[in-house]
Amino acid sequence: MPHVLIACSASVAAIKIPAIISELTKKNIRTTLVVSEQSKHFIDIEKIKKDYQIDVFTDQDEWNTWNGRGDPVLHIELSKNADLLVLAPLSANTMAKINSGICDNLLTCIVRAWNVSKPVLFCPAMNTQMWNHPITKVQVDKLVSWGYCQIPPIVKTLMCGDHGVGAMAEVETIVTQILKELNLSNF
Ligand code: PCO
């Protein structure tokens, strides 16, 4: 069974995470979720665990699972065990950190340890002004140069009321791309 690791950072688009997991579960795809501390503001991880019976990991788990030599290192185990990494939503802040190799939480340590010969999808989500800043293209291009595949943001009325590019791609688009990466058809 293919194993998808979803890494959720703190954009309001994190509210779409249950819908993505629901679709993948329906298709019998094993899914594991990793959340950044700030993204916990937007999602109810206990409900996700209960509703979909999946593992959800937070920064605290990194420290809880390691007590001494011989214990597994969570970010290494997670990056080894999954077939596909999906950065959804990818916030402006986490995209910037990944660009420079910063690994200061479970999510960015997984990205840093991920073997780039395995696929990575990333779904940026941010305010239109942030999206339009010239640094965004530089950072997106760098991720693409490593072989990561962008699922670009779309035009919507955003949470702050602004209208423009920056909303995370539709759940259906993301799920279709995941299936494609795993060589599964969308039926
Ligand atoms: C917040 N930023 C955003 C960008 C992400 N927004 C979105 C959509 C959602 C509703 O359809 C929230 C998923 O707007 O992806 O709103 C501050 S301006």
C-alpha cells in the first residue's frame, strides 16, 4: 500500500487537511500527517486521528520518541518510511525555511532528511501580496530545481478578504496529483 506523508504548515488553508485525508482514506492510501506547532491553530488533530485512524505527529513527538542511543529518530523514520511527501499547505514561512535548509521543527527536519529521488509535491498558500513578492518566485524555482513538483495556488477571495492568487489549490487537484505520482488512476 503506498504511504503518503502530508506535512502541514501554518496557512489558514490547513482547514482543508481533513478533506484531503478523507479523499485519500477513501482510496485506501495510507496517510500520515505531520503538523507544525502553529498549524495546530487551524486543525483539530485529535478529531483527525479519531475520524481517519491515522498517525498524526507534532514537534513534541520528536522529543517523546527519543530518550537515548538506539531509540528511533522520528524525522528520519518518517522520511524513510513514506513514498511521497506532500507539503500542503506550504506557508510562506516554511517555504523560506526549506529554501535555506533550516530544520528547526519536525516538519522541516523531515524535508531536510527526505531523499530527493522520492517525489515531493508542494502546495503554496499565502496572501496575494505575499505571493506577488519577488522572493516567492525565487523560492518556488529553487524547490522545482530540486525536482519538487508545484501544485500552484489559485485565485480566490482569501481569509483576510483580499481577492487574488494565493489560495491553496483545490483538494481535488491535490488528490489527483497525489494519485498520479503514485501511478494510481483516479476512479
Ligand atoms: C490568509 N491567507 C489565505 C491564503 C490561503 N487561503 C486559502 C483559501 C481557503 C478558503 O477557501 C482558506 C482554503 O482561501 O487557501 O487566505 C491571509 S490573507
